[in-house]
Amino acid sequence: MKFLRKKYSNEVLIALYEALLRPRLIEEKMLILLRQNKISKWFSGIGQEAISVGITQALDKDEYILPMHRNLGVFTGRELPFTRLFAQWQGTSMGYTKGRDRSFHFGTKEHHIVGMISHLGPQNGVADGIALGTQLRSEKKVTVVFNGDGGTSQGDFHEAINVAAVWSLPVIFVVENNGYGLSTPSSEQFKCKQFIDKAIGYGIKGFR
Ligand SMILES: Cc1ncc(C[n+]2csc(CCOP(=O)(O)OP(=O)(O)O)c2C)c(N)n1
């Protein structure tokens, strides 16, 4: 097999590989615990982890990330202590939401992660707000907000990108297209060929 190593050293490549492997191993364990009825829910990001991991590794540690329910690589990338992470998923008082939730609806200012808003689209507007703050303080920081392909069908997604474009806010809107909005196939969710085509309409850059 031929790998495209680019300019990266062995150390960097191994560190990236380990960063990729960590969420995968946790997820495999969580899926077993789910089948054993030891945890009550889990949204798998298996196969998508390079997106969370790559983005988190590329950012500075104090740049805000607004992840979704399949972005475990953001949490492991920011090195949240495992004891608290697992307590969160088990819904115990040591978790980030102190037992009020057992999922990914949590954040930690210490690690510059804003907890996902369950209604999906509205978190794009929060990203705009964070980015506006950095812009007003003349900080050279970027804010990254994750979306699933299904979540992009919400009006908030459109409004937030439009505002970010008009105000030139330093936000990266990530769309992870895994072919389904939970269980609704893409064909029932959107008609565009690819999401970056929408960027043209907003007047922003789009990369695939
Ligand atoms: C307004 C609203 N409707 C429904 C839900 C339930 N829900 C949570 S995740 C999700 C799927 C979203 O699909 P997508 O954005 O493609 O993400 P995926 O889970 O497929 O990665 C749904 C419908 C919700 N959280 N909020």
C-alpha cells in the first residue's frame, strides 16, 4: 500500500494515528456496553472520526469547537479526563452535566467546547456569536461548528451562515454527510449534489 505522507514526520503521523485510534477504541467498547445494556444510548461516529480528529488537531487549544453527537474525536482530542467523560455517558454525578444527561449534550469552557444544542441548527448561531466576540476583541481565532447533513435542512443553518458571510465572521461550518439524517436517507433530505455548492450562494469559500 502506498501512503501519501506529504511533509509529515513519523512522530506527527504516529500522533495523528493514535488520535484517530483513541475514539475508535472507545466507540467499539461503548457499542459492546450498549448491547450489554450497561449504557442506554450511543451515537456512533465510526468511519467519520478523521473529521473530528483532523479539525481538533489543526486548531489551537483555545479555539472554540461546537461538536455534534458523533464527534467523540473532538473530546478525546482536547484531552478531557476519561473519568469524567465516562461518568458523563453513564449519567452519574461526576459527569459534566452532573447526571442530568448521559450523552453528548455537554460542553466544557475549560477545553473550549460548547455543548451541542439538541435542536441541531441553532448551534450555528452560537458559533457566530463566539466568532463575533473574537472579532470585536481583534483576536486571530477561528470557531468551528459541526453539522450533520440532516441538520442543514433547518432554517438556523441558513441564517447563521448568511450572517457569518455578511459580517465576515471567522467561522468554519462543517457538514458531515453520512448519507442519513439519523435514519432518513439523503434522497428525502436534500437535492443538492454536494454541500459545498451552497457556499457559492452565501458568498463564502467551500472546501470538500
Ligand atoms: C429539531 C430536532 N428534531 C429532531 C431531533 C432528533 N435528532 C437528533 S439527531 C437527528 C439526526 C440529524 O441528522 P444529521 O444532522 O444528518 O446527523 P446524523 O445523526 O445523521 O449524523 C435527529 C433527527 C432533534 N434533536 N432536534
